[in-house]
Amino acid sequence: MQATIGPNRNTTAAAILNGVIENTEGYTWIVDKNLQYIVCNGHLRYTLKQLSGRDVLPGDEVIDCLGMLDPTQHLPWPAIYQEAFNGTAQRFTHQLSIQQKTVFYDIRITPVREDNRIIALSCSALDITERKRAEEGLRQSELKFRSLIENSTDIITMANEEGNIFYGSPSAKNILGYEEADYMGRHVCSFIHPDSLPAVNELLQNLMQHPDELFTIDLKVFDKQGNERWVLGMASNMLQMPGINALVGNFRDITERKKAEELIKESEDLYKNLFYNSPLPKAICDAATMQLLEVNEATTQLYGYSRKEFMQMKVNDIVSPDEQLNSQEFLPKLDNLNRSSILRRHVKKNGETIFVEVWGHAINYKGRTAWMLQANDITDKIELQNQLVEKEIQRRQEVAKAVIDAQEKERTTLGRELHDNISQMLGTAKLYLNCALDTPAMKDDMITRSRNAISDVVEEIRRLSKSMIETFNKAVGLELSLNDLIQKVRAAQPFTISLYFAVPDEPQLDDKLKMTIFRIVQELLNNAIKHANATEVQVAIVQKNRQLLLTIADDGNGFDTTQKSTGIGITNIISRAELFNGRIKIESSPGKGCRMQVRFTI
């Protein structure tokens, strides 16, 4: 398409004009006074082709392209063109809705003159939607920034290179009571308490020497009424930043926090005085590692260690070895100490064992979670109680041992009677029947049946009598007796039983203690067979110094240890263990088996 604006224009000028128009953005067109196209760019031609279905050629009437894009927003183009032909250039923004999206066009109508005559109009419509959105985003951002500044609870100040204030945010009035006229043009030091003036002067020097750094400072200032206030400030040198060109400070009122810190310091001083001068031993330990962090004078006097020695120790270092716990076991016990104490055996530096009541509660110690422990030496009280308890235990043991001796004697006698008398009697009956078989009687078959039945009864009685008198064999020892018991259970029951036996001092053990251990194992195996439906049972008997530990675990049904038992099996085991000062611990839950541990002190 060639551009022809006057009859005397040469083809070169027309080609140049056409090239310029073709490469312009948006829609570009030139119209004559008859409102006919002289030229239009490719973008406009393409759009009109899509909307109208025909090619636009020079001489065609001008088409309202924007009106076709949005039929609801037609512009008065004849009036606009006429105004431009009258010599007034037109420029305005037109808003359209295309495919439910708002679009903005910058429209320009410029007269084309020749010899002071307007011979045509140069028109353009440029899509400026993105620019509009950017402008709106910038406007919203400025509104938000101004809103944040004006409604911020922080005081924002801007000062020149000399430190004279030329801007202060509205919060200066809300926090310190200053109006704009009170601080405009004044030096920042005018509001600083004398105690903080050296720090402010140093801050100003640092800002000038290190313009790329951000500085934080606590300052004591005066409000308008002359009251002392504390502010936490951050300042930076932005003198070289265009649009700011200032020393910028952001200050927050921390007066209440400072007052609280003073109260906390007073409280800590009082707390330390109560801690160090308490007549009861007190210590602080790390909650995770149980490392001792602090002890008072009473603690060093009781245990004999110096404070320096204590700082190298953990809580377990003063606990009797058989009562030592790791942090996972120790901390749950401490959780209950706010309500009650626990009794522990501690060992002093000279090796003396003492009994102490321990209380504890969680504290924050220098930013870490810790426990403060308090101990009360009750060794004398415990020893007196133990004397009374030992006498009572001795009396009960004597009674219980007599009962057990009688029970064992009765079992032996009963078993012997069943074996020697009833078996012999039934054996004789069998001999009589055998003799009857030698006669020509007609009931041979019935006699044979009777003989077989009597044989079964004899075998059953033998088995019953043997189980009633079964106990550990003194001659072979406890380990072999338990192995014999386990072999018999294995032969009768389809599950696995293992025994681990490590008792180097077995020959020195009391026979009645061995018998008690045998009976406990026998009882628990019986429970596993009858009630637990176990497939595996593990038995371990281990001696450590003066401690004898019996552990039996199965993978059976388990039970709820919080529910009261209706059977007598567990009761019998507890009663037997108590005869030798045994302590029982049971771990079980429904569906997760059972683990019983019995600890005897040899």
C-alpha cells in the first residue's frame, strides 16, 4: 500500500513514510478530509481484516476499529476528526473491555499541514494497558507506603548531613508528644538524655564513615513533658540515595521493656540471694545433659565437693550406681517433683551413702532449659525406719518360711502317697486282670480293655505325682533344674523358650532363694501356656555384684497393668519375691506381650 499525501510527492518520500508507518506500534492510520484512508499500518489492517472480513485499501472509509473491539464503547469519531481538522490536536485515553479484560488505549489525532493548510490527520491508538497497570501499582504502593509510615508505631526521622531533622513521622506525637514544629530544623541531640549523648555522637560518626552499614542503638530520650523514655533505634546513611538524601532513623519505644528488665534484674538478684544462702542444698542442671551448672554453699558442705569440682560433674555422679538414670528416664520423674519429692541414694565425696529427698522444677537458666533441684538429707530418719522395717520383715519372713516349708513338705508327702500307694494298688489290679485272661472266660475282650484303661490311669498318676514334687535339684543346681523344667515344657507345648543364666555365685545362694526363683519361673511359664498364648518366652537370670536380676518376657496377649488382676498367679509371685526383699517391675499392654523383672539383693 503506497502513501500519497499530495499530488507532487515523489515515490521515495512515499516509500519512506510507508516504512515508518508500517513499523510503528499499535494502530496507525492517516485520513483525508473525506475521512478516507490514505494509509494504515499492518497491525490495523490485520485487525480490521479479522473483525470485518475484508481488506482495507486507500480510499476506503475510515472504520471505527476500537468500536468493533468493544461495541459498548463507541467514540464520536466524526466530531474528534473535525476538531483536529479545525487545528486542535487531540490526545486522550480510551478504556475498553475486551474478552472481559479492561484495556487502555492512548489515542492521538495530529493535523498534517502543507503550506499552512491541514491536508490530513495522522492518527494512532497505542495499547497502554501494562503501563496503566504499572502506574496503578506504583500509586497503590505509594499509598501503602505512606499509610505504613503515617500509621506506624515506630518513629521515623530524616536528618541532613549535619544531623538537623527535616522530617518526622506522625508517631512522634503519639509516642513522645512532639508536634512537627517542635523538631523541624532541630539537631537530633536536642532530644537525647545526657547519658546517651556519647553514644549518639559515636553513631553519627559511624554513619558518615560507614555509609553502607546499618547500626542499632538503645537511647535514653526526653518526651515533650520532660519524662525519660527509652527507644531502640536503627539508623543508616542514605544521603547518596536519590529521592531520600538523608540520615534515616527508625526508633521504637521500649520504655516498658526496660522497666520490665529492671524488675527482672531485681528479681534475679533476690532469687540468687535465696539460692546461694539457702540452708538446704540446691543445684541447677541442664535439662538435656544433666550437667551441673550451679550449686549453693549448703550443697558443697553436704557432699564435700568444691564448687569447681561440681561444675565438672553431672547429676548422676553423686547418685548411687544402682539408681543412676539417663536423661530420658530422669526428666519424667522430675516432671512430678512440683507436687511431691522422690527418695534417692546419693554418695558423698568420702564414699558415704546418704538418703535424700529431692524436689525440682523447670527454669530458664541463661537462655537454656534447666532444672533447679533441692535436696534434704534424711539419712537418720531412713535408718531408723529401716530398723523398724527390718524387724517387721524378719518376723514376716519367719512366718512365711514356715508356711513354705510346710507347703513343700505337704507336696512331697502327697506326691509320695500318690506314687507309692495308689500306683501299687492299681498295679495289683492290673495283675489280677492279667490272671483272669488265663481262664477260659468269655469276656476276654472286656478284660483287655480294662487292663489298658488301668495302665493309662497309672501313667497319669505318675505324671501328676511327679509334677507336684518337682523342684530344683540341689545336687545339680538351679541352672540345670531350670533347663530340665524348660525341656519338659518344650516337649509338651509348641513354642520357643530360651534361658540365659549368668550367676557366678550360685553355690553361695540360699537354697530357699533358689527354690523361690524356680517357683516364679514355673508360675510364669504356666501363665504363658494357659493365658498368654505366647509363641516365644525368654528367661534371663543375671548377677551383678550384690544384685540378682530375674527377667522373663513373652510375646503373648499381654494385659492392662492398671487393671486389678483377678487371678492369684501374680500375687503368689509377689509374695514369694517379698520373702527375699525382691522388687518386681511389670511392663505389659494388651496385644504387646509381657515383661516381668524381679530384682533381689543378695
